[in-house]
Amino acid sequence: MTSGDKSTIKDIDSFLEEYKLLEKTYSRAQEKLLIEKVTDNELYLECLKYTNNMIKYLDDLNLFVMNRHKTEIKRTYYISAELLVRTVGLNMNRQNFNDQERNTLYMAIAHVRKVLSIEPFHRGGMELFKMVFLYLTIFNANAQENIVFLNQILVIDPCDYQLHYNFGFMYQRVNKLESSIYHYKLSLGIIDLLIRCTKDEGALTGLQQFKVKCLNGLGSIYFTIQDRETALYYFNLAYDIDPLDPDVNNQIGVVYTELRITDKAIEHYMRGIENYKRAHISVDKDMLIASMYMNMGLAKCYECDFVGAIDGYNKALKYKPRLSLAYQNKLLDSNYISHLIEDPMYIPRLHKAINKIYPVVVDDYRISCPDYKVKQDIMKSVSKDELVKTGTKINIGFMSGDFICHPVSYFIHSILSHINYDLFNVTCYSVKVVQLETLFPKCQWVVVKNMSNEDLKSRIQNDKIDILFDLSAHTGDNRLDTFVLKPAPIQISYCGYPNSSGIRSMDYRITDKFCDSKASQKYYQEKFIFMDKCFLAYTPSIGINNLPELTEEPSIKNGWVTFGTFNRYNKINSMVVGVWEKILQRAPTARLAIKTKEFLTPKIKQQFLDTFKDKSVLDRVIIMPYSDTYTEHLPDYNKLDVAIDTFPYSGTTTSCESLMMGVPVLTLFDNIRHYHSQNVTTSLMRNCGLDEYVTKSQEEYIERAVYLANHPEELVGLKRKVRDAFVNGPICDYAGFTDEFENKLISTYKAHKW
């Protein structure tokens, strides 16, 4: 009888003869596997030829005959299912199945169902059924579909702890957190029951390892919903079982980082890294190690140890050179240590090197947007009124992760409020949940959090965006990897990051003549668009008409001048502290008030105090309590006579707040390197006509502060003057600013090299 020849199986007797050959061949293959530890694929393929032939016959078999030969039929279907799974050649390093492999597994499921229809509790059939669906789940990106797969297994074995773990994992992926918690806890309950009933050491070890996975899953859910105490509780339970587990150590490190207990965070990251290096895991070990080094860098960043943070990011990049998030964090933190680097081109070169991270950079809209047509009405127009009459509209888009209670929102508010919607269609692409949608109903709002880069690119092109703004660059929740694909013909970097994006596909950057100059163009990948006045317009969250009342200058009541800064501690370095220390030494009655969120971490507060070499001045250093709300925060400016700026990274939002509350800002203009990050406050002060507070050297900065401390009479009545200059000046002239902004966009469109 020739195997595989359909004509050879005409009756049950032929089937039984073929069955004997199948069992004989299958037994030989299994014997080789068990005894010789060798997989004989040829024998298994021969078995498949038998089963294929036999199952074709069984499909038409009547019920009476089937009942008489259940054992042979059941066995045939089982062997077929097992071998179909084997032929897929499952490899846990693979990313996905192809269609043929998926169909093969579906056929295996159909054959297992035949086995279970004959013997509902067939142990091998149940295990194979579970295994196939678990494999389908592992290699399927569709979590909803996976939940359907898992429900198939649930019918077979509702008490399988691995199954409930997978349910927990999948429900977590689709953000059904209550269901996820339920299944994780159910899995834990079953595991604990089995642990109490099991004496086999090997089985106990396996159960404990799975318990760690469930506890880790629960911890991650509670961390997601910002219940850090409960998250840490579950992570610590996992740690008690297996203190060497790298994932557990990483998770604990992340929680401690969020709690600003950075010493413990770094300790766990280091332990996790060492154990990852020793672990025999089939997943991308380099990626896991790189991620943990990056997390360690973030912990150092929270300590304001930017040199240490960058060291962590560099170590991450050694394992994964294209890990864009590590590189972007490195770029962001480099802005805080520019004073430590003698080479003025070091940081610009670092920014431009970002292009090496991305395998493909499209810098020509004709490649990325081949269907785009230049709007000739704009090219020929003389005025905006003419464009409105012709009905031509420019489609602009703003991309940001900060359309929330964030400084970027305060600076984009005026544009969204005052832009001419008869001339511009505006689409805001929000990486987070939108919180400004109700304020600006004329804008189209699109949440892009879960969009792939290609899908987001397609969406932008379908929206026919002419000019796309990036408001994030290398800050959190950016979509710079989408901008790399050049989804819009003109792409502009604006306001969210004080440096170059670095990517070649970013065409322009909006700035002004005070923040940047033609000489500083060499630092940027983008071409400058210079605003005539300030490049920003500021809208406080409480509105410009609801500002707190101004009090008299505190020096009148106190008898001394109070300097102060409310900038983040990230911007306060040893060089700045050294300058402030000299001011206090030369102005023996002056006070220095500091308020920053980072001082909620005692270690950082002490680190700041330890930076002062002359401890005698510390009794005049005032640490103000942090304010949780804007309405609590703003009145604290009434306690300052003069705000003193940080460098080489000046204030932006805090400088606007200070001026709005009538407090002038003493700042240091960078006329040597001309870095944007140091010159924003200079732009604000000069646009308010307060040039006398702009200094050009550290010596001049000190001299000016000492002079003001010794001449408090010059500060009397200054608060009202400063507020009026700010509120009635270019920075709060929303209509005027937006009009110029529109003109710059039109002229840029016309001048663009098409």
C-alpha cells in the first residue's frame, strides 16, 4: 500500500492497515527523540502523509463505524494535530506567524476538537489544545482576538493558573484593568493552592516562578493607575520570592524613581542589570539591559546628576545604538551641562548625530508626499485679505504631548485663540488625552497616542497638512520619529525645546533676534524664521484678567532686598550657586529665596545647601514651601523684590510669571555662544523694555544684583511698572503676535524651496 494515495483507503479495513503503519512510524520517531535525543523530521513528515490520507477518509465515515473504532480514529487525529504543530517549527524568538503557519495551527485545533469530541477529558488533547491557543496568543498582536483564543482554553480547563495569567496580561493590554486584576489574583489563588498540595521540588520551583510573574503583573497595573504604594507591595512580594529576578528589580527601581527614592532605585537597577547579563533568556537581552541602563539614567536625572544620567544613557546606547529614547534623553539633559563643555559645537554635533538613530530620513516632500500640490493662490497672493477672498486655506497642524496643564499650552493658547480660521484650518495632534478641546472648538483634535508612525503619517497626509509644527522635539511624549518620515511638505520646530531637533526633515525653527542670531544658525539643522519681536506669547492658565493683586515691594517692609528663583532645580548648577553666593557675600543684608518641586526630595535639598562653600550665608537662604496649585503659586512672587535667573539654561515660564507678577528678572545674556536656552529671558526682558536687567557677564550680573541690594529705593513702585510693561507689551499682545505669526507662515510658504 502506498502512503498518501487516496485510492488506497476505500474501507475501514484499509484505514486500519494504514493506521498500523502510522503507529509503527510514529513510534520509531518518538523512540529516536526519547532515547537518541534526535528529531527525525523525515519520519514525522511520513506520519503526516499517513494522517492526511486517513483523515480524508474519516471525513466521510458514518457514525456507527466511527463508534466501533474510536481509539484508532482518536489517535489518528491526535497524532495529526501534534505533528501539525511541530511542523510550524515554533521558535520563541520569532516576531509573528505567516498565514500558512497560522492556517496550519487552525487545522491542528480542528483535529484536537475531534479528539475531545470522542474523549472530552483526553489529557494529551487538552494540553495540546491549550498549547496551540497559547502559541497563537503569543504571536498575535491583536489583544482582543487573543482574549477570544483564551476563552477557548477556559472551556477546556478553567483552573489553569497559566491561562488566568495570560488573561490578566491580555486584559491589561486592552486597558481592562479590573478584569486584569481579577485574573491575576485568580491565578495567584490557584498557584497558592497548588503550592500547599505539591511536594515535588521541581514543580514548586515552577509554581513560585509563575507567582512572581503574576505579582509583577499586578504591581504594574497599580503603578499604571498611580497607586504606587500598592504597586510596591506586590513588587516586594515578588522580590521576596526571587530577589534576583531582573524584571522585578527593574519594576521596583521604576517605582522608587517615581517616589524620588533614587538610591534604592539605582541599587535595584544595578542588581537587575547584573542578573539580566547572567540570565539565559531567548528574548532580546540587549534591549532589556539597555532599557534598565536608561531607567538608571532617568533616576540620576531626578537627582539632577546630569553627568551620571548621560553616562546611563551612553551605556544603554552601547547595547542598543538605535535606542532613540535613550539618545533623546541624552540630548535633553545635555542642555543642563553645557557650561561644563568647552567645545561650543559639542552639543550641536550631538543633536545633528540623531540622524544616525533613524535608518531612513526623508528630507524631500516630493518623495514622501508625491501627490502634494503647491497652492498657487498663496504663491501669488499680495495680502491675507486677498487669500480669504479666494477661499484658499492653509492647513496647519500642531503635534504635541503637552496639550494639558503644561507651559507649552500656555504659549500655544494665543495662536489657537486668535488665528484667522477663515485663512487657516488647524488640526491639533495630541499624544496624550486632550484637555484643551472644549477651549478651541474650531480646531480639529486628533489623539495619536496609539498610532504607529506610518498610520500617523498617513493621517497627516490625508488631512492635507501644508505646515506641521513640532512642539516637543526631544521632550517627553514626542513623535519625532514620525517627523523623520516627512509627513508634511513644511515642518517647523517651535517652542517646546530650546535647541535643534537635529533631524534633517525638520525645515524651520521659529525664534527671535534676541534668542538667536544669524551667527548661531550653525548650531541648528533647521533654518531660522525670525519673529520681529518675541517668539512667544504667554497666556496664564487663570487668564490675563484674573491675576493676583500686587503688594508693595517686600524690601519696604523687610528692610532688605529679597532675590529669588522659582526655576526647576535642574537649572541650578554649581556655577550658578557660586555666583549667588558672591552676591550674598557682597550684599550682607540681602536674602535669597528658592522654591522648586525637587526640594520635596530631602537629598536634593541638602545637595543644594552643600553646594555653598561659604556656610555663613546659608542663614539668609530661604527655602519656600512648594505650591501645588497655580493660584497658590503666583502670590509667592509678591515675596520677591528681584528674580535672579539661572544659566546656561534660563527660565521661560517662570520668567513670564515673574514679570506678570511685577518682579523684574536679572538675567545673563549669552553673547559668546549665543545658545537659545540661555537667552529666552533676555528676549522677554528686552521686549518689556527692561534692558537694564540684562547682563553680559557673570561679573556684571553680580554687580547689578549687589547694586540693587544696596539701593532698595530704586525698587519702590517697580512692581506696577513691570506688570504693565509685560501685560501691555508684545508678549501679551495676542492679536498682534498671531497676526505676525500668520504673516511669517505665509512668507515661509512662498519662500520655501519647492
